[in-house]
Amino acid sequence: MPYPSDSNVSSSSTCGCTTSCSYSSYPIRYSNGEIREVRPALPIRGYGQDWGHNLSYGNRIDSLYDGCNGCNWFVKEFPQAGKDASGNIAVFGIINDAIWFNKSGGNYIARFFGKETLSEDATNKEFIFTDTRGQVFKFFNYDAAIPTAKQGQFKSVTDPYGNVWTPTYDGNNRVTDFVMGSSPSVGYYYTYYTSGENSGQLQYVTLKQGTTNLRRIEYQFYGSGDSNGASLAG
């Protein structure tokens, strides 16, 4: 999977400046002309979590990323643990807000004196990331037994009170739902195109309370024959 290059990463939790102060309002990064687009969607706040379907786009990552929302679009609520050629790990949900960990033997050391921690559980084939709020995110590791499409992907989150929320994956290693709580539950449900040029891309995100639909977003994508952009341009 692609990872943000170190020169293009800043994090409000690991440096003295938030990402926003280094970008214009367009939004273009002052230092290198990089685009950083962030688009929030379907926000909720419940069961101890701020959740949604928040998108971000970057055009200066190490290689093109064919995510479910199109080329180089990332989903904050599908955080990832990217690995570079040296085995260092970047944990990120919003592009260029990555937190980097240098691999040293069997340990991972946060850069820039970050207070977040990362460890690897080889037995359960997962990375364990703890943020400064006490939330624990688990990611599938890069063991050969893990499907390539799932390596580095979001496995679960445990809130500071010990509640565990786990996404459901289908047979194609795509998230189909993420549900929190009960009586009533709050959940996000993901539907993908099943045919045509955009097969496998995200079509709908539906926010539900219990079984009641609250809001839905539909995504459409340019095809290779469209004048406005190539396939998967988003």
C-alpha cells in the first residue's frame, strides 16, 4: 500500500504546528505546491466516538492509491498503518496527518518525541496503536498469511472505557459496516458497485440508527471515456 513520504507529513500531535498552518485556503501546501483536500461527511458523536465518512485527497504520496473512494482519496474512519521500505510505520487517516514510527529491532519509536505508541503482536498478526486519548487502534500486520488487500488496514478500535468496535469485512476484503453500541446502535453501512468500470468502488454510505436510515451519500466516478477525467478520478 502507499504511504505518505516523510517530507510531506505533519501531525498536530507530533509537532508544534497543525497541518492547516502550512497550507493556503485553496488548499495548496506552501512548501511544495501539494494539494491537500479534506471533505467531512456524515458526522456523529456518540458512544464516546466522533465518527463519520471524512475524506482526504493528496497528490504527493509515494505511489497511486486505488482506494474505495477513488484514486488517492483516503477515508479517516478507515485508518491505515502504512509501511515503507525500511519497515517504518506511518499511522494515518487524514492524508499528511500521519504519525511515524521508526522500526528499531522489534520496537517502534515515535518520531518527533510523539507520545503515541505502536507495537506489533506477531501471534495475532496485528499492529497496536495507542493515541494520546487512550484509544487503542488495531491494524492487520504485513504477515504473508494476511491477504494483501487487508495488510495495514483497520481491524478494531477500543475506546478509553474499554468498548471495542470492529468493522465487518466481506470476502473481497472491503468494509461493509461499522456499528457502535446497542438499543439503539449507530452504524455506517457501505455498498459497492458490482458491475461496470467502477465495480468495487464505493457507491453508497448509509448512516443508520438501529434499522432506521438517517442519511446517505452516493458517490459517482468519471469513466475512462469521460472528458472530465479518467476512471477512478473520483
